[in-house]
Amino acid sequence: MSQTEHALTNHEVTVCLAGGAVRELVREYDAFLQGEKQRRYKFHLHDTYTNTVHTLILNFEQVTGICDHVRLRSQERGA
């Protein structure tokens, strides 16, 4: 690693997925922020657009934020 890489202290990762365990991840993290102990560390996130599964292993003590991005279905569908 170069000296520059050692200087970095914060890393930001954005994961935008449809469905999967994102809601469970957000609920678990919210409970952690409210004082509950972290019970789950591995989350499987399913991306139905690309038909792939992503695995996140998180220690909430090292997380500063989670962004949940949900693409809503069009109201015109089925109308």
C-alpha cells in the first residue's frame, strides 16, 4: 500500500438494490443505534435487475450510515 492509502480513514460504499435483505439490514442497524446489541453480521442482498446476490458482512460499530434506495413501481402499470 502506498502512503496515500494509509492516510484514508473513511470509506463510503453505496449499494442500490431492489428487494433482498436491505430492509432487514436497516431495521437491525436502527435497533443497534437505539442501544440493542448487534445480532446479525451477514446480509444477503438480491438484485433482481441483474439476477445477482451480494453479501455484506458488517460490524455496525464501524458503520456511519446506511442508504436504502428503493425503485417504486409505476402507478400506470395495471391501471
